[in-house]
Amino acid sequence: MVKLVFCCRRKEGMTREEFQTRWLDVHGPLVRKLREHLPTMKRYVQSHTLGDAVNGPLRESRGTQEAYDGITEVWFDSIADMGAGGGQAAIDAARQLYEDEAEFLDFSHSSVFLTEEREIF
């Protein structure tokens, strides 16, 4: 199982609440709507960061950077499957998702990468 992980930062001028509402209530339904055109996506999850009152002490205890505003995870059976199937409809769906993300994500301060899950328990 391969997972795309997207650590998201909001566009400047948006509050975390505005960002998370937009991401959940607009982008989430768009992903669901386009799902049929992206048949190799096995699972899509948004993880919304909790506020500074909870995360501040945790971050300080480890000396880490400021938390991302959220994380998107998308599962695929393999790297080869990521680009397989769907044809032009999949390309169009991916473009629509990117264009929507550009409305609320600060790409230059976000991070996206592929992982391979190794379940420990």
C-alpha cells in the first residue's frame, strides 16, 4: 500500500477555522464527486489540526516547527496504480482538484510526498 501524504498550510489571510471549513465543506465533497474518475484512489482522509492550546505544549516539548493546518492522506495499491486508469476523465478530475486546492492552500509552504505504510500494531 502506497500513501500520498499532503501536509497543508492555508493561504495567507485565512484563519485556520476558515481554511478547515473550506477544505471540509467544499474540497471534500469535490473529491467525493470526482471519485468515480479516480478509480485507483482507495481511501481519502483529511486530518484537521487542533488549536494551539492543545498543540503548543506538545510542539514545545519536542522543539518542533509550527504545526501544519492539516494533512490529507490518499491510499493507492501501488505507485504504478497512481497514474493508471481513468484516462482523460482522471486527468480532468486531477486538474479540477488542483485548481480547487489553489483557492485555499499555500503550496509553497505545504509539503507532499509518498510513503509506504509499515504497520507496527
